Amino acid sequence: MFTTAGLSFLAGAQTVARVRDIGSGLLSDAPGDQLATLDGHAGPVSSVAFSPGGGTLATATENGTVQLWDMRSSALVKTLKGLTGIVDSVAFSPSPHILAAGGRDGTVLLWNLARHTGLGAALKADAGSVYSVSFSPNGRELAAASANGTVALWDVRHHTRLGTLNNHAGAISSVAFRPHGSALAAADINGTIVLWDLHSRQRLGKPLATHHLVSSVEFSPNGRTLAAGNGDNGTLTLWNVQTHHLSATLHTGDRGPVNSVAFSPQGHTLATGGENGTVQLWDARSHALLETLSTGPGQVFSVAFSPDGGFLAAAGFTGTISVWQEGVLWRN
């Protein structure tokens, strides 16, 4: 078993994908908590991402495939292939028809979802696995984080390498673009988060030192706060992006990893997924714990809000995908 970027995989796990609803009904009118069971994954689900319109959910797993689900009908729309082994990260471009996936084979694949076809040749990392991919706010650039401590920057349209950020001492577990700006956050397994200026390719101020393996980073929608899920002590740290000072440390009550973090689109709520099969919802201002949602046994590897904030998806080791609806649980 290899653990990095908040992911721990065991071969041969039996999986299903379960879609849940709390509220007025999603995907079907079936009674009860479980509305549908979607079969199709051959291993733990490592990453989930909503399309810009929210109508499609992309899920990635350890067998090298990415699956696309229609959120209205619960139908499996397409299985995308091409990567070898575990797919660690999927991301949609702000342009609605492009999806990126990075995996342990050291490549990033792009798909044109309007045609369900590959978009150009595979993008090759310098060395080692690709643990995280992220599109710039305008969709023109793609960042890919690698096991060798580098971040590759690509021109999405022309498939050309724009540059490499390589001032990290350990494998980079997560990358995120700052909204409405030209900065990128890159977190490594040694607990260091570096903010990069994408024009100069230089560091922006001093690194953020968490002193813990960082599994996931995400900017708040206004770009003022960076959330970091710590992979070895059950905490979530919030950082002031301008001052590089630690603003708050949230304790999940579990000593295991916080594998994934996600802000709701308006920034009012923060979701975390972790060790004990739960998703926790936090008030982003008061830092109060709002709700704890259960996904069943096994770690939660990935959480994501839909672009309108109406739904929250979570997936993990058991292969279940749970979806909750906005309302009494959180504010967008």
C-alpha cells in the first residue's frame, strides 16, 4: 500500500456508487435515503468533480478509468480510458467541454466531452506520478503536480509546456489556482505550501509551514483564504493569503488524515472528507462545525460542491458516491 495525497488504496476492493439525497429529491423519487445504486467502479474512488453546469459528475478510480454520470438521470454516460493504473485527480475546465485526469503513470489526459474523445496527445510529467491537476480560472492553463516535487504548467489549447515550478523538496500532493488572479498554491508531503506567481515563476512570500503532510489545498472563492487539509493529524488549517499567517486550525476530532477540502461557491461553508467515513461541514467565518455526514465505512478521499452550491458529492475507499442537497445542511 502506498499513501500520498490523502489516498490509500488496496487492490481488489468491491465497490458500488451510491447516490443519496437530503431534501426535495435528486435523481429519482424513490423513498428513503438511498435513491440509486450505480455500478461501474472497479476500485476505490479517488477524485470527484462537477462540470461547470453541474449536470455531470466525473469520478476517477484505481483501474485507470474516469466515469461520467448524468446527475439528472443517475445514468452512467461514458467511461473514459487511456491512463494506466490509479487515476488520482480529475478536474473540469471552466470551458464546459474539457476534462483533465492525472495518474500514477505520470501522464495527464485531456478529453473533449462534447465528443467524448481525447484532446491531443498525453501530457507527460517529468518523472513519477501525477497526484493533482487544476485548471486556471480562464481555462487556458493546466497545472499538474508530480511525485518528483515539480509542477508542470501547460497551455491547454496548444498542448505546449509553459514552464516548471520546481522549488519543492518532496512530492507535491495538491495544487490549486487562486480565483481571479495569477497565483498557484502547491502543497507537498513535507508540510510546505508554496504560493507561486505565474508570471514571474517566483515564490510569493515565504512558504506556509504546516509541519504536517498536506493532502489537499483550496482557495476560498474570494481568494483571500487558503484551506489546507493535513494528512496526518486530523486538522484543517486556514491561511491568510496576503499575510501568509495562520488564521485558524480546525480539529476534526479524528487523528487520521483530512484527505480533501472544498469551499461552497459563495464561500460560506467548507467541507472536509477524512479518515472515518464522514464529511464535516464548517462555517467558514465562525469556524464552527455545522454538521457531520456519514458516507459509511472507509476513508473519504474527495469532496466537491456543484458550481451552484446546490449539491455536495463525496467518495472514497468503499467506492460509494454520496450526494447531498443544499438546505438545512449548509449555506452556499
